[in-house]
Amino acid sequence: MTVEHTLRFHAALRRPRSNHNQVKMDDRDRINLLIEELGLEQVRDTNVSRLTRSEVRRLNVACQLLLDMAILILDQPTKEMDIFDTFFLVEYLRNWASTGRVVIMSLHPPTYEIFAMLTKVVLISAARTMFSGYRRDMLPYFTSIDYPSPAFKNPSDYYLDLVTLDDLSAAAMLESSGRIEALANVFASAHAPPEPPPPVPLPAPSTPPNVLLQVFALIEKSLVFTQMTTLSNVITRVLIAAIMSLVTGTIFWDLPTTDAKLTQNDRVGFHYSVMCLTVWPLLLWLSAREASSMRHHVERDIAVGLYSRLVFVLFDQFLELWSGVLTWLAYLVPSYAMSGLYAQTPGSFDGFYIYLGYMVLYLISIQMLCRATIFLVPMEKTAAIISGFCLLLSTLVCGVMLHEADVPRMTRWLQYVSPQRWMMPEILGRELSEIALRTSISKDARCTNKQRPYQDIIVQSPCPPPNGTQVLSNYEFLPSSQLWEWTDESFLIALAIFYAVFAIVAIVAFTFDCTKYARRKHRASLKGHKITVNTP
């Protein structure tokens, strides 16, 4: 998102506190004022990923100021900023605090000019307070306990070094720890805890956004603020799906002509490829890549209270459903049209539409399995491997790679939970029916073993339709008393249950953060010099 869109998104979810003493301003005016005062006018329409570190820090402060709270707490807002940008930001916050507000922030360590802007200072070391009070009293206090600041030296640098634990050697560690303990005891003995102030009315609290407001803001973000990103992702997915479909259709071109007698089992191979092989690049793109790439930004928004986990995951599931349908249609239509298997009844394309409906339901079901694994397993690559292994098991028991008689008895229960095993008999049963074979196979085909004399001329009779029932029988795909073949709609019910189960698993796993994503990223941010705080 751009700078302006980021502020508009935050403004939609962060309503300012009620303050009757201030002039009411709408969101547009507040955003324009913050952009102008924080020096972000030149980058108003620039994507956040292209901003400098200083501009990102100022944008983060602007997002916090949208709440118009009485107390603002900032953790290292000037980190990795140069002296001029630091001076500008601290000066702005100082002027903002002069209007009856309080700004509490941590600085490491400030220059003398910035140090002089502060009203009060708290110096902490080893979880002990070394000094707390007005900034103008800090130097006299340390001078009174025989620690005066040297001339021509920044007091903040000197006193920060004074209370820092030195671990270069055992002697330095002992000396610095003793000094810190002594300074903490001196301050504690000289300054008794203050008396509690008289009760005063608290500032108006900020009200969290309701569910409808969160949903509207997420819709606006997807369709307006990140419109180009959303469209590019959908277009990329559709292009990948179309390419894989064209490759499959080229390999299995015009099957009624190339395999008219059903001797090569090309129909079975086509559907096995579409269901189990060429679908993998799309599954990895749809589940592993996209679900993991957006996780960091979503967790940041949830941490600051922009929206709840449940609202986001429900919205994301809905958004992924329609975009997945577009992707899978681009994956199915070209290959099925190129295979020539769509003409199953004379003068009608009902078989084509039924095939698309069945396959879209199947593909979004296995896509939901992959997404649920991403939300359930801590590491993205491990989740992709686990989901791939589960789909591999369900593929092996579908009856194509391994005959049903060759499947070990202890693993035959996998057939009851294999979407591929439910789909194959239904799809092939329609295409290998007598009517479908008569319609799809060319009437000009002649059989050499069907010769008859006609007026002293030997002619060849048209070939009868091949025996599709025998092909189904070879793969154990004939109707039987199997669980998924009680009725014609049994496999549809099974797929719907399959999708619903993994959709619920994904929602619960994300809502309760089963992967502990936030904790892992927080621990990772504490290692080295990786910056994750205060990032819009």
C-alpha cells in the first residue's frame, strides 16, 4: 500500500477518542494534516516498501497519532534515523505533547540537542532505576553524588556509559555491577515513593472497531488500496494455471481419435494427470507461498488491534474461494476442451459443465487441506511437505497407480478419505458410458475385423462402441457397495464434508495461533540486528 492508503486503512479501523474540546475533523483532513506535518507529502503515493527507514518511522508515528490518545508510548521511534530526521521527529512530538498530551518514548542515546528537548528522564539499568525526574534536575543530582558530567561531553552518553554493565572482563564486570547497585541504592534512599495523586477522570478510551467495520476495511484494502497487487496475484495464478492446462491438453490431444478403442487408457491417464500431477505447482503457489508471504503483515495488524484473527481468517477464506474458482477454471477448461472428452451427449455440452463443477469442488477441497496445514504446522516448508505427503497417500490409493487388490489391507482405510478415489469413478463413469462413447468417437471409424460382402464387394462395417464397462471393471471403478457409492451424490457430500472439515481446522488453527507465529517472529527479532518493531 502507499503512504496515503496505509493511513486511510488505519483511520478506518482506529477511531479517535471523543474529545469535545477539539474541533472535529474528518479522516481525510486528519490524514492530510499528518502527512504534511510529518514531512511525507513527497511520498504520499509511494509504496511503503520503497520508503526510507526515516520515512517508515514517521509513517508509523502518524498511524499511532490517528487515535489522538492522551498518552502515546513509542519504543525507539528514532532507531536507525540520522540526526536531522531524529531532531525533526522529536521536535514534532514535543509540540504535539504541549497540547495537553503525554509522550513516553525510549531513546538510545540522544544527542545533547535532543536531550535538551525532553521534559522528564528515566535512566534504567539492570531493571533498577538510576534516576527519574525532570531533565533539568538530572545533572545537579549526579553532581551531588560525585558523578559530574565532564565538560564538552554529551550528558546522555556519559551517564548511559556510567550505568552500563561492562562484560569485557571479570574485573570490569564486578566494578560496573557494584557501581550500578550503589547508584540504584542511592536513588532509592533519596527518593521515597511518591504519594498517589488525587483521583481524576481518565481520558476517553479508544473503542475497538466492530465486526462490520473490520470487514468493510478489509474489503476496501483488497479492492482499492492493494488493487494492483491483488489483480497481479490473481492474474499470475491464472496464467500459471492456463500454462499447465495447455501443456496437459497438448499431451492428451483429441483422445476420442487417438484412443478410440480404449486400449491405451489415455482417458484414465488424462484425469490422473489433471487431478494428481500437474496440479502441484498451483497448490504450492496458492497455499504455501501466498499464505506464508502475507502472514507477517497480518500478524502485525492483529498485534496492534486493527482487526481480529477470526474476522480476518473468515474474510480470507471467502476471498480465496472466489479467486481459487477463477484459477481452477483456467486450469480445467483448456485441457478438457483440447482432450475432446466434453461431447458426452448428442448436441449438448452438459457433460462439460458437470465436469467443471465436480472438478472445481475437488480442487478447492485439496487446496483447503494445504491451507489448513500451513496454519497448523509452525514452519511453512514443513507444512508444504506434510500436505504433499498426505495428498501422495490419497493419490496412491485412488486405484490408478496401485490397483485396489494391491493396496495393503492395513492401508485400505485411506480409500475412504481419498478425494481422488471418490472422483475417478464418477468422472470416468460418465465418459465411458455407451452414450458418451457413441457421441465422442467418430462415425467414420471402420473395423478391419467387421468385413461383409456387398454386391460382390467386401466392405468394412462401422465399429461398435468400445466396452467402457470393461475399463471401469479393470480399475474396480464399477458401482458397488462401497461407502462413497451408495448414491450418485455420495461423493459430492463427501467432498463437501472434506472441505468443511479442513476449513474449520484452518479457521481454528489461525484463530488460536496454533503455530505460535507471533512468538517465533518475536524471538527471531531479538537475534542479531533484525528490525521488526514500528513497521507499518
